[in-house]
Amino acid sequence: MNTAKRTRSEEQAATQMDSIREMVEALDTKNETEREEAEQAIHEDALEISIREDWHAPGETSPDKEYLILLCTGGPAVRIIGDLNEHNEPSTSRLEHRDWGTSWTEYREAEMYSLRAVLLEYARQFYFGE
């Protein structure tokens, strides 16, 4: 990120992003036990997993379209949100942050393009189906 002073919520988002990067890197192992430990660390990291549906007519069902992974709450709070594909798997991801009295803002960093792949891999460790 540039040299401008970060807000508290940006600092928290940066901390969460560093943690996510470490957990995803730990998945890249041939050792089955280490891989399972890395997966468990990711599952235990999230505070809440939510999905929401698209608009649809009354009486019809709609496949889930969006997901949310809450990482921390309060001031500041951080979450990952994105779209689900037709198989209820994450297809996009973005990191958002907020502090008391502020709106959710997408976390942006110089290398954010490469970090999106890390966020997506993190999100794909969760099950969003029935």
C-alpha cells in the first residue's frame, strides 16, 4: 500500500490478509497431516459463514448467489464477500473492512490482484451447499 497513513480498519484488513496468506500457503504441502491442520486452521479462523439468495418469485426457490465470511467484528471489522457459481463454490472474492460509523470499504493494496487468488483459495475451503 502507499505511504499514506492507514485507518484502523485498513490496518486490521492488512493483518487479516497477512494471516490468510500464511494459512493458504500452509495448504501447499504434500504431507496429508499438515494439509489437514492447515484446513482446520482456516475453518477455525472464520467467525461466521453466510450465504444469500437472488431475487425470485414467491414459492420458487433460488440457488445461493453470494457468500460472506466474517473474520472479525466490532471496530474494526473485516469480511470476505463474493459470488457463488452454479455449484455453490466461490467464483469471486474481495476483502472489505469498516470501523464504527463507516461503510464497508474494499481493501486495496498494490498487489491486490495476486491477493484475490489467495482470498479465493481461502474461501474455497468452506462448504456453501446444503
